[in-house]
Amino acid sequence: MSRSGANNTPLGTAGSMSITGDLPSAGAVKLSREEFKRQKVIEEQRKAGTIPAEIDPETGTNINPHIPNYISQAPWYLDIHHPTLKHQKGPGEKNEASITDWYQRGAKDTSVVAKKFRKGACENCGAMTHKTRDCLDRPRPAAKTAKAIQKTISADEHVTTLNLGFDAKRDRWNGYDPSEHSKIIKDWELVDQERKRLREEAAQKELSAAAAGGSSEAVVSGGATVEGQVGADAEKKKLLALLEDEDEGEDDEDKYADAADQIGQKLDTKSRTTVRNLRIREDTAKYLLNLDKNSAYYDPKTRSMRDNPNKDKDPNELQYAGDNFVRWTGDAPKMAQLQMFAWQGAGAATGQQASQIHLQANPTMGEILFREHERKKESVAEVKKDSVLARYGGEEHLQAPPKELLLAQTEHYVEYSQTGKVIKGQERATIRSKYEEDVLFQNHTAIWGSYWNAGRWGYACCHAFVRSSYCTGQAGIEAAAASNKLMQDNVNNAQAHQEAAAAKSLYETHLLKTAKELTSASAKEDKKKEKGGKGARLGEGEVVIDNEKLKKALEREEARKRLAGGAGSDDEGGVAGKKRKKYNTVEDSVDVTEEDLEAYRMKRAGFEDPMAKYRDEEDD
């Protein structure tokens, strides 16, 4: 007993404690030990299937008893006091507006049509969707408002209810019609066209000014000039080249966009940090020029070799003599002289002049002072030299020719080839072309290529552009100038004629055009008449018919028809008609005139026309 009592002590303590139950809700409901055990037994029975499972009152479905407690139990902040799995389900799809839905501005709601004035409506128009101060209709007099006449004048606006999501509420372009952007594109296209037109006008003006300012040279061959066509083609090519360059410049506006500096960064995208460390791979590396360990030192970190690796070779034959050459080539010695001058000047000068002589702080002033110092130094040396020569003489010895010319010998070692070319030595041979130079022919006094004009080479002695031409001297120059002047005058006259034609009024242009058309029409008519008179046969071409003769011809044709109607037509070969006529009668010997042919054509029956011989019975 004591043992059981000892064992019951913690149980009793536990029984007196409040234990949180396994209810669906995580509220402040506390269960005793017995209730907790009873709930566990019920859960085991539900899992075994002896009792039915719990039912979700919201959905009406069974709750699986094997679902863990931490899943089936709802959080305390949802305030759910019945078993459910609603908190495990995702939120349903919201009926949000689509990307094409937006407010219908200015649309009227025709579903509700009110005739009488309603309370709370706009006093001006009678619509319920806005107040009087927000009305967009025209202000009406006080006696004619909707409230005064107690009628609804304007229908209600269509109110669109949009259920916008988080992103749609914050979208700056929500409700924008993309088709509106096409108008902007059209506007910019018009701007580009106008810009291109202005560029063409500017380029045309520039070319015309250049053509008017410079004198163009013409080629005279057989009395015919081709300068006009060549000049026009050249101007056209220049104009197209200018326009293409400007178009390429416009197309390459974004070419340097990648090279722009990033915000907050000081990285120069154009500089390549590895270029100074690279070398041409075809060249031999510095450290391979001399493999002797005691030769010049090569620093692998800076990739520099300051000393000469091959000191035993001739300096003139070396391809690489070390990196120290940068210390005495270019402006490096001059910078050293400037620095020495600045130091000496700063030490000797005092006050404000000393502060001006500083190579790093004021390099421009230091350069100016150094040049002035050198100029004064040279002038002092020149004055001293002149004074010495004036006192002691000997100026003629300073103007003597070189010793090589006086003694005809020199100590310089030079090797020559059989052709006289310098092979080895300090003297460098003069570079000459393999072609013949300064060769004159065809009586020319200047070489071909000594004269250039309008993109062509020629002779300076006669201004001829044909290489095989004979020199004409000053006469050729004057003839070329006269030809150019004549060509320029013709071009100016043509331009003046075009300008005068363009300056004519519209009425004058119309009169000239009408006169040209009449002249051409009359010429064509004369030509047709000539053709008709030469090769036209009887009854063909343009003929003149007399009306009186035509009437008589018609009467004769009708009489002939009546005469031939009794015994068959002429086409059928009637016997009576033939018997009435003699073989040699006067009628057969009469010439057929144009009027007779016209009468025959007018009276001839059309056999292919089904209505040609139709007669009405009433008329009979």
C-alpha cells in the first residue's frame, strides 16, 4: 500500500494539475487528467474504426483521425472552436479584374432610366453617380436644372467595380491603351523625316557653295566636254556619302551605352588593365634573348629588364637593348631639365617668384620660365661669341666646309655592295624607288603627278590630265582655263534658266503647256494627211464629203435599190435588172465618188443584224 501510495503521489499531483486538452481549438480550455485519458481513448477508437470520424461542419466531410494533432489543431488566433481543416486549405481564387478591365470613362448606364428627379441626385443633371459640384455637364440656369423641373436630364454614369490585386493597384501603366503608342511613333517618324530633309538641304547647300567657290577643271577632248556629267555624279556621290554618314551616326547612338560609367562606381570601362602586360607573341621573350645567368636581370613581377642583355653586340644591330631607353628618350630628359630648373630657381628666388617656380603645382608657368631662361642663355652665348670673333677674328674658319670634303677622306668604316648600296656602316643609304625618277618626255618640263585638280593628276607645266599628251605649255593652261570658264558659264546659264522657269507663274506655265500641246497635235494631223494622200486608196483615210452631193448620191442609191427590188437584188444577180441595162451603158462608165461610197454604206443592209429587216405590221 505504501508503495502504491508512494506511486500515487505524483499521479495525484498530476491529477490536480490542469492539462491542455487535444481539442481542435487551441484556446484556453484546460482538461483534467480523466478527460484527457477519455479523449485519447476516443481517438484510438476513431483510428480503429469502431466509432465514426469527426465531421467538418463547414464542408460536411469526415476528418481523417490519422492526421497529426499539430496539423488538425487550428491556431489560437483564428478563434475556431469546432473541429475543421479549413486552416490547412489555401485561400480561394479571388475574382480579380483582368489586365483588360478598366474604368469606362464617360459611359452612361442605360440599364436604369429614371424620369423623375431622385433625392440625393445631382441638382444640375439629375444623375445619382456624382454630386452637383462634380458635375461635368454645362451649368444650367436655376429655373432649368433637374431639381427645378423635377426631371432627370442626364443618365447615370456607368460605375465599374474593379477588384484589383496588390500588383494591379501599384501598376503605373494599368489602364494604358498600347495602341496610343502608335501615335507617338508616327509623330517621331515625321520628326525624323523633317530632320532628314533639313540635313539634305544643308548638305546640298554645302556642296553648291563648294562648287561655286572652287574652280573646276574640265577635260577637253575633240571639242567635247564631260566635266558637267562628272561634276554632277561627284556631287551626287558626296551628298549620298554625307547622308549615309549621318544615318550611321544616328543608328549608332547606343553604341557607347555600355561604356557609360555605372552609378556609384569609378570603373573606367574603356581602359584595359592587361594591355601593358601583354606582348606580341611572335617576338622573342626578354628572358630568352640571353640565357646566361650573369646577364641582365629580369623581374618577373613587372616583366621588365632594365639592363642590356647583349652588351657584346653592336648597338645598331640590337632589336632590344633594355628598358632603360625610356629614361633618355622622348620628353624624359626634358622633364629632368625642367625639374632641375625648378629646384634651382626655387632655391635662388624669393617671395612670390619662388612660389611660381614649381613643376607640379604650376607646370605651365615653369615651362614658360624655362623657355625664357633658355632664350636668354642662347642670346648671352651669341653675344659672347660675337664679341670674341670681333676682337680676335677667325669667322671665316667657322664657315668652312666639312673635313670630309676638304681632305676627301674620313675615318668612318663603310662597306658597299657592287651596286653601290651600303651594306654595313654608320652611314645610311638614301631610300630610292625602284622606278625611274625625274624622267621627262613629250616636251614636258614637269613630271606626271606634279599637278592635281578635281581628283585627277596631271602635268604642272601645261595642266594636261592625259599622261601620253604632248606639252602645250602656257597655251594649254590658258586653253584649259578658257574651257573651264565656258563650262562654268554654261552651268550658270542653265541654272539661271531653271530658276527663271521656276519663277514663272502658274498661268504662264499653263499657257506654254497648252501651246506645246496644240503645236504637237497640228503636226500629227499634218503628218496623217500626208500619209493619207500618198498611200491611201479610194474610200480610205480622211476625206471631205459634200452634203449636196451626198443627198444626190443617196437618191441614186434608193433608185437603184427600187429598180433592183422587183427581180432580185444585185447580190442575187436579178435577170430583169440585167436585161434593162445594156452591156455598154453610160452609167457603167461613170467614176465612183466618195459620196457614192458613203451612200452605199448608209443604205447597205446589215445581214448580221437580226433587226435590220424588221417591219411592224401596223405600219404595213
